Amino acid sequence: MHEIPLVDLARQYQSIKHEIDTVIQRVLEKGIFVLGENVQKFEEEFSRYCGVRYGIGVNSATDALTIALKAVGVKEGDEVLVPANSFIATANVVVFCGATPVFVDVEPDTLNMDPEKAVRAITKKTKAIIPVHLHGHPADMDPLLEAAEDHDLAVIEDVAQAINALYKGKKVGSLGDIGCFSFYPSKNLGAYGDGGLNVTDNDELAERIRLLRNYGRIEKEYKQTYVHRLIGYNSRLDELQAAILRLKLTYLDGWTDRKREISKEYTKGFEGSDVEAPTEKEYARHVYWDYCIKVKARDALEKALLDKGIHTAVLYRVPIHLQEAYAYMGLKEGSFPVAEMTCRHILSLPLFPELTEEEIQFVITQVKNMVGGLP
């Protein structure tokens, strides 16, 4: 068996090569690369896809989160609830705003923010909650939204890994005040470089986000005058990436369905073994950005699979509160036991729509055989 990558973007490109090459060529021939027609149309198409009124493209999900926090007024002295188990950017953006990230432990099955623990973490300084729909599974939003309403908090959804996921029939990103998306190449809807986008139904927030992404200058004034309404960023989704994403958006439903099919095949294949498969709650449609199992001898399995040419990943090996970057907060091991335990046992297996049946079965067989023989 040949090497099986975690994700194979080259295969995806080959499957739509002619269309991709065509849309890129059109942008190059037109010669407009910043805030052009493709950006505007993609914002409209993507927001409609999510079931919200406004979409504003930015240059990364990290900027999307930062700008979202700025738009709702997070400032120095405020606190923002974030899950202890997430990519570090979820906490970094809070620090960028001068606020303090308050970590919340996660549910052992979904690996998302535990709503009960989130409610207990709210203080008079709390300004916002950032639920992360990790690995493609929606966070349990209703109790978080209820707590936010009770305490007058903003809810900023981190949807970097969960494009097209559903919570009780609604697209994630459309549930809170602002949804923040990533188009990093390996995401379910990936650009050929960095990219991000905010969605919202709120008129005032949409206008503020548009200002913040472009030096505080409204788009209709972009080519006419240099009048700046506030201090903003240079954070714009570029025209080439928007053109690529417009095309890929037409394939997203099919790609999602295929990843769900492969994930179900994995889950069925691991029945009766010591592999703990991902959860899909009754309220959720999981989009499986990655297929994240839990096993006891994770590090040994990771190495053994690589020896067989099967590439895996650990997302994430160290929880945010134990990262060196956050040592200044003084949080020690044991502070968030579920997140810490999760980081010791999780392993993401190869998952992308172009995986062959032979590759899927090889992964299942090798994982089952190895897990059974590991100490």
C-alpha cells in the first residue's frame, strides 16, 4: 500500500483542475485583486448558504475572530470564555483585544465547551463567549445562548472547523451574534492560501466589521477618498481566493456528504474494538473536518501507523492553558482535566473526499490490529 496522507489537496485540485484554472485565469486577465467582484459575490453567496444576511471576507479566521471581538466591544479588563481544548488562536484573539481568556473545560464526548461549566465561569467582567465547533461537531449552543441572553453577553462562534455543520437544523455560524470561518487550505472549504469570513444578521455589526477589515474605511469610499471612521486593520479576503472559493462552494455539499460516508465506514469498522469513535449528538450534523478517535496508547499507535505509511495528526497535543505562551496565567496540570485527558488520547485519521475504498479499509484494518496489540 502506498502512503496515505492525512489530507490530499493535490487530488482535490486534479478533480476540478480545469474549472480552477479557468477562474484563476479570469481574475488575472481582469486585473482586479482587492475587494473586487468575486469578493462581493462570494460574500453574498456564502452568507446565503449559511442562512444569514451579511458576509464579510477577511484574510484569516484569526482576524475574523479578532475583528468580531472588536466589533462587539471587547476591550481591556474584559473576560471572554473560551474552551481549554482548541487551537491556540481562539485564546490569542482575546489577548489581542487586551482582554483575558477564561478557559472552560470541555465535554468528554463532543470535545466542545461544556455549557454547565461555562455558566459557572461567568463573572461581572465577562463580555463574550466563544464556542468552538471542534473537529466539525457543533457545540451545544442553546444553553450557551440562554446564558448569554441572561448576562447580556456576545456569542462569537468559532466555525473554523465546521462549515456546513448543523445544530438543530440550523447552520452553525448563524446562531450567535457573529460566526467566524476559516478557509485555510485543509478546511472543508479551503482556499489556496489564508482566508476567513464573518457572518452576521446584525446591521450595525456588519457595518462595523466592514470598517474594521479595511482601515476603518467604508467600501463605497474605497476608490474615492481616504476618510477613516475608526482605527481598523488591513484584513481583506483577496480576489483570487474569493474566485476559488466561489467555485469550491458549489462542491461543498457533495464533499461533506462524502466525508460523512467515509466517517460512518470508519465508525462501523471500529465496532467491537478498543477504538473510541467520534460522537454525533442527536442535535447535530457532524461534518467531520477530521475523524478524531480516542485510544489509550495514542503515541504508540501514531508511530506504528506512520511506519505503515498512514499519516495521522494530533489536534491538539497540549491544551491551551498548558502552553508555554500562557504560562503567565499560572494554570497547572489538573486545572481542566477533561481537556487534558483528551489531549493524551486523541488521534486524527486520514480523511478527505478522494480517499479510495482500498485506502479506507487498509486504515481500518491497521488501526484495529495495532490497537489490539498495543500495551
